[in-house]
Amino acid sequence: SVIVTTNFLENMTNVVGGDLVHTNTGVYPAGAPAGTTFNGISLYNYLIYQVSDRVGAGMRNEWTKVDGISYNSFTVGLNFKPQANFVIRPEYRYNYSAAGDNQPAGGRN
């Protein structure tokens, strides 16, 4: 994993990161035969605007590719801190994978 955080405005934080995963054990999907490999890469970007000490607004965009299949996720929401070390984070999230469009009825997308 590599993560870079910058504050390019007084109240705006930008976080950019990426992960690279490779396993040589049957861990995914559940019940995969021994020796099955799992390869994944992801890139993500967070933008967080701090409205006040207790309220912030944020968005996240993430692209993940697992064993040749791409997945995309976009999230927007609020961060509310009623007290230190406690955050309430309502959000809207949209997930998409073009590979899911080719699934039979009831398939996952």
C-alpha cells in the first residue's frame, strides 16, 4: 500500500492511495482449491472538506481490479463528530462492475 495525504486548501484534505495484493493460498472465493492465487490492485482518492471542528463532507472514488475483473465505487457523505473519538458517517454509495452486466438474472453487479 502507498498513501499520500495533502492539504491543498486550508479546510480541504486530499488522500490518494493504492494497494497491490498477491496471495498463493486458496483464500478467495471461499472453498477455492489449495494453490489458487488471488491478484488484486486498487487505486482510490478521498476528498474531505472540514466545515467545522465537528462537521466534514467527503467523497471517495475507488477502482479495484481482482483477477482481471474491474470494480468501481463512488461514495459521498458527511462526517459528524458529536464528541472526541466518535463519528457518525451517513453516506451514499454507488458500486459498479461492467462484468456484472454479463451475469445471469440474479447475478451480482
